[in-house]
Amino acid sequence: MNDKKRRLAIDMDEVLADTHAKFLTLFNRDFGIPLDLKQKPGTEIFENMPKEIGDHWKKYVNEPGFFRDVPVMRGALNIVPELNKKYDLFIVSAAMEFKNSFLDKYSWLEEHFPFIPWTNILFTGRKIIVSDVLIDDRAKNFSEHIERPLLFTSPHNVLLEEYERVNSWEEVGEKLL
Amino acid sequence: MNDKKRRLAIDMDEVLADTHAKFLTLFNRDFGIPLDLKQKPGTEIFENMPKEIGDHWKKYVNEPGFFRDVPVMRGALNIVPELNKKYDLFIVSAAMEFKNSFLDKYSWLEEHFPFIPWTNILFTGRKIIVSDVLIDDRAKNFSEHIERPLLFTSPHNVLLEEYERVNSWEEVGEKLL
């Protein structure tokens, strides 16, 4: 029974979805930013280029379709189905910030993770959820109602030292399977 | 500061939005079901008409636009702005069941409750949230992480006796303001 399983919540952008790679593709296409951009630790991607270029991230994410063809994060397609067997697995994405993202994100999940039912998907503002585990790249989402927060490594969070960290989906599998 | 306020979560359909009235309008338009349909206590609206008519509810809710012009529940426009001053107010709707509802529900909130920021809106499957208060018409959403569940009266839930009940937005105001 699902109710007996421990609850595992998983964020989308920079965790399940390689939104960083999608941004780089667009910055490269439009402004010639190199695809192997060296990002300063602890900064957002758009802070690593001239401001007038970086500011385009807001335009990109608000365009319908942006989130529809984001690459799946490496390793997720192998590990997430196994996690889904063991845990009561939820997808929890702060999609509410970009209203054109709702349908794209939903269709993306249907395509890549069709075994996750609608009952286990949440598009949120603040993540006021309760979960045994939450895998997220943003530490602000780790409230006291998350028993075991796992910080998924992303360039913007590499300087944070106070969280249990996972650097890849392989590492997630080692810890949780 | 918002963090000092108690958290109040509010459901949409049958609580903030009079989805029941919208259904009746369509059943009346298409099948002549009377607008003052007498509904058997403890039943869903679609159980109070021949099955081949009632089954159309699924068609209605999946049509883009269905949720866009649902009437606001009587009294909500007066009370919710006052609640928003006193509480850290969230809208939590199980929108995930109907993917064509996302944009309609978001736009509906923007129109009628523009003071609620995106950070305080959640479209969910199961409501795995933590809140001091949750006003909802579905008792299944009252987990142990809801300190004070308030069951908003709707024909389908009138037979339930084990919950603190609110029969109108005026009553919500009397209890919470």
C-alpha cells in the first residue's frame, strides 16, 4: 500500500530536468555564450555573462514551450523508476512562478515519467509540504517538515555546507535504494 | 512579517469557486436539468440525474475554459481580503486532475483575488501540505498535518458529522477574523 511507503518528494528544475542545459543552449544560440561556460561557484547562470544578456533568462522561461523539451537530468531515467517502486514518490515543482510552464511541465512528466500519476504531482509557490525526503537544489525549500533534505548539487548551491548533498542521480540511488 | 502569521489554506472548487453552479448551468443548458435541482444529501451532483447525462461532468471539466468563468462563491469577495491581512493565506486546489484547468484557475485567481501572489498558490494532486487551518469541502484532504480542518458545507458532504463545519463565508469570517 502506498500509505505504508515513505514519502519522497523530488523537485524538477536542476534536479529532474536539466534546465541549466536548456538555458545554455539558448544563450549560446542567441549570444554565442560557450556551451561549456565556466560558472562562478555560488552564482546563478545568468550572473556569468553581461547583464543585458543574462536578463534574457526571464524572457526564455516565460515563453510557452521552454520547459517542454528540457533534457532529462543524466541518470534520472534509470533511478527514478526504481525509487517509485520503493517510495510514495511526489514531484514538487515551483511552477507557479511561470504560468506558461504548467502545461509544458505536465506534458514533460507524462512523456518521461508516465508512471507518476496526477495525484503525485504538485505545482507550487512556496513548498509548504510534508515529506520524509525532499531532493531539491534550493535550500529555501527545506522546512522543518522535511525529515531528510537532500541538496542536489547545482553551480548556484556549491558553496552551501550545512546540507546532506547528492551530486548525481547515481548518488541518489546509492543513498535511497 | 508573513512568517509570523498563522497559515490558512483555502480550497477552490465548492469553497472559493461555485463550481456546482457552473455544472448546473451546463446541465440545464444541454439537458434541461432544473437550476434548482434538489440534490440528495451525501451525493455528488452528477448522481442526481440519469447516468448518461451525469457522465457529462467529465467532458465539461476537461474543456479549456470551464474553470475560467466559474462564479465566485457568495461572500468570498468580502471575507477573503480580510483573511489575507490576518493570515499567511494559501490557495490549494487539486487542479492536477484536469490539466486544462491550470491556466483557467490561475487566471481566475488573478481576476478575483489579485492580492494573492504566485508564491501562495498550489495546484496539487494529493494535498500533502502543512497548515494551521485548511478550509476544504473534501474530508480526504484533512491529514494530521492540518491543525484545524474546517469542512465547507457542500451537498456531497452534509452527512459527515465528525468535522468542524462552516456553512458560508460569513461563518468563516465569524470563526477566523
